[in-house]
Amino acid sequence: MPTPLIANATKVTVIGQLFGQVVENVWGVQTADPPTVSDLDGINAIFQAGYGNIMLTLSQDYTVSEVTSRYMGSLTGPEATLTISPPQAGGSINPSASGSVCLCVSLRSGLAGRRFRGRKYFSGIPELATAANVIDDALCDDVVSSIGGLIGDLAGNGTPLSIISLVGLTLVPVVVAVCSDRFVDSQRRRLTGRGR
């Protein structure tokens, strides 16, 4: 089934690696209909800088190497890719917990319902930042604060971070990011040999 078209919606995919396994997070932003390639290049640059901040407390075993933005209002794009060379590494010298160990951050739009909120899972959690299946408060706070900075930078660019629903064909801006709990979440596909 083809991906539905959603005017003013742009999908941003941040691609990295942890222990040889691909780690992806897919985000959404609101753009012009359609954006220019230059607009997408600017969005990619904001995400690269935002991930630089997000990764400061994550393990150096986790790296980010690519940001791709693709407009969803047309079958033919436009699309732009930023290749990060050398790959951007986490700022903690501590080894990462296994690839399946993740911090879940909830993105809230201010509207009720599953269609109007999103989740992002961050791997590369340093081993020393977890105890009894709970992630350290400081790490959670730093990641959420960095996402708050990303929200502000994208809004200032006129391309607000948004939740895209492929079911409801809706696009709503994100107003806040929160850690709804600090328990370790699991992404089994991120274990070596289980994903791509």
C-alpha cells in the first residue's frame, strides 16, 4: 500500500549505528507546500545540531551518519540528504548498554488521542546510566531538554516539529517532550542480527 500524501508534511529520518546495527528515528515537521530543497537542507542542518546536543550524554558507541528529509505531499518529493562524515558520536566515554535498551521520550501536541502524540526511542544508553531497569534522571532530563531545544529551533525556522498520522492524515505541532517514565524500554529490532 503506498504511503498516503499529506500536504505540508515532511518526514525526517535520522540514521545511525550502534554495535553494527542500524538505528533510525523518524520525525515529522510542517513545511511549505511544497518546500524547496534549500528548505529541506536547512531542516537537516537543524536536526544535525539538535542531535549533537541529544547525544552529549549518550555513549560514544552510538553514532549518527545521515539525516534525510522527504516531502510527503507529493509522490515525487522533493527530498534532501545530509551525510555526516565522520559520523557524529555520542559524548559519553562509557560503553553502551545493549542495542535494545532505550529511553522512550513522548512528544505531545496538546490534543488528546494517540493520533496526536508520538514517541522516540533513544539507544546508546551508557551502562552506568541504568540501575534496576531505571535510567538515570540526569540523562533523561538532558535528552528531554535537548529535544526542547530542537522544538524551539525548528519553530524559529518556520518548520515546527510535528506529529504526522498516516491513519488520520493529520499534521499537528509538538508543544513539549516528556519522559513519561524512566524505566528502560526495549527495541528488539535494534539487537544485532534482528533488524537491518
